[in-house]
Amino acid sequence: MVLKCSVYIATSVDGFIARPDGDITWLEQPEYRATPLQGLTYEDFIASVDALVMGRNTFEKVLTFGDWPYQNLPVVVLTQRPLGVPTYLAARVKVATGPPAAIVAQLAAAGKQHLYIDGGVTIQRFLRAGLIDEITLTYIPVLLGQGIPLFALGELERSLQLIAATTSNHGLVQVRYRVVAAPDTTPTPRKAASN
């Protein structure tokens, strides 16, 4: 079976996943927490994955939440710098480095079939490598004006195929897309002109 990589994330309407300082309190409004989400719920999504790959900044942010939210789901944290993992997470969190394709190959060899890719830079790297298969975005009805963008400017163009679009109370809108494989843009060698 081919390994699948999915993104499941909330974003402001103008495409930011956090304020410039990493603050995400705008996501935690009581009305959002209490709103039953139509479409693909986080609980259903997380139950479908067997490993999570995130960047260092995302990992460090999650550590500030108090309770570890991923239970026994294996987590791989990508970083180029030394990273101390709390003792209570040592059996569940591994630190890795390398290009996305190498990380995917290692996890596929370990028997993983569905990866949850999280964190702005990590998502961008996996998209750039052509490894994201599905993206689920939940738009929060706020314009932040600035912050940490989900998608980087100047990336390769990607076509998306709509799977579903749903609305929930308080203006939440969820869209699910399948990422269409990028066409081969390798230039075709030209035949030499014959005399």
C-alpha cells in the first residue's frame, strides 16, 4: 500500500496559522470550541493516521498546551538543531532530520500508511516535494493581517480537486482537497535540425 500524507489545519481567512509571535489564542474562542464541526472532525481524522510529522516550532508550541494531545500516536519532530524531548514523551516522540522524501521512506519502511503533516514550514517542505496527498483546511472567520502563513509565496503551482466543503455555526468553513500530482515540467529535448 502507498503511504498517504495529509494536512489537517485551521487557518485565518487570509491564510495565517498563527500571529507573528506564534500566538494561536484567536483559535481558542469559546464559540469555536463549542461548535460541532461539520465535515471531517479532528477525532475522525486523527483516528485515520498512524504517525504525525511536525516541525520543531510546532512541537515546542504543543508542549505549552499542558496535556500531550496525541496520546500514543508516534510523533516525528523534524529539526536541524539538538532538541530535548521530555522524558515522559521519549517513547512516543522521535527527532529526525533529512528531506521529506527520506522521512516518508523511513516511515513507510516502518509500516506506516497514513501520515499527518503539521506545522507551516513542514507542510510547505512536503508540498514542495510533491508528497502531500490531501489538505483539509478549516477557515476561522478572522483576518489577522499578518502572521505565520500556511503557504509560502513563490511555491510551485499545484492543482487541487475538491473532495468536500462544509459550513458550521459561527462562520467556520471547512474545505477538503486532493492534491493533484504536478505535471512533469522537465523540458523535452529538442531534436537537432537536419541539414
